[in-house]
Amino acid sequence: MRSVKLELAVGLFVLTGLGALAWLSVKMARMELVGGNFFTVEAYFTSIAGLKPGAGVEIAGVEVGRVDKIVLDVQEFEARVTLKIDNGIPIQEDAIASIRTKGLIGDRYVKISPGASDRLLTSGERLVQTEPSINFEELISQFIHGSAK
């Protein structure tokens, strides 16, 4: 009888540990299992070179969301980027979304510069003003070949 209680206690301890490990893994990967406390906004870019789903979205250097999806709009031939923004973060309709690089050769992220409008975007709406990523290789090539202005 004593060994059954001991085996049951060890089993419960192992299951609790596995559950905690699974929860920690989901939180570290920044995944949402059910819903989430966010709203989505779309932005269209002429170039998103290096941007990947899961990249951060920042306002004033503070991470306020993540890049959810990136697809090619075959009618406009632009990249449609879906951003998940934390609820409670106001995004004005005239805000500017730009793709930036962390450090000289770091990861790409989306920077949102706040606008001055009183109207806020709601879930599913589009950020109209965007700035594409800067392609450093192209800039260096233009400089080397003398075609930089």
C-alpha cells in the first residue's frame, strides 16, 4: 500500500513538471494556444527583405506586438504583412509602419511611428503609410559602382 502511494506521488510530480515545462515552452516561443489579447492590423510594403513571421513590432523601442503573416498580394505585387498588436495599444490611422534592422546586420522588425490623428485603427484595418526595408547590399553596390546619388 505504501509503494502505491509513493508511485502515485511520483507520478503526479512528474506530470506537474511536464505541464510546467510545456507551459514554459509555449510562453518562451510567444505562441498563443487559445485566442490571445491582441488585434490585427495589415500593412503593405514594396519590399520586406529579411522580415519573417514572428518578428517584433515596436513603438518607441517598446515591443507591442509580432508579425503574424506575410503573403504576396498578386494584384498589387506588394507584400501584405499582418501584425498582431497587443490590446490597449492605440494605433492612429496616420501612423507610419517601417521595416528596420536591429544593429548593423541584425534581425528585421516593424517600427510603428505614431501619427497625429484622433481616429484609431480597429482590428482588420490597414496601415496606409509604410516605408520598405533598406537593402544595404544594394546601397553598397551602387556606391561601389558610382551610381549612388
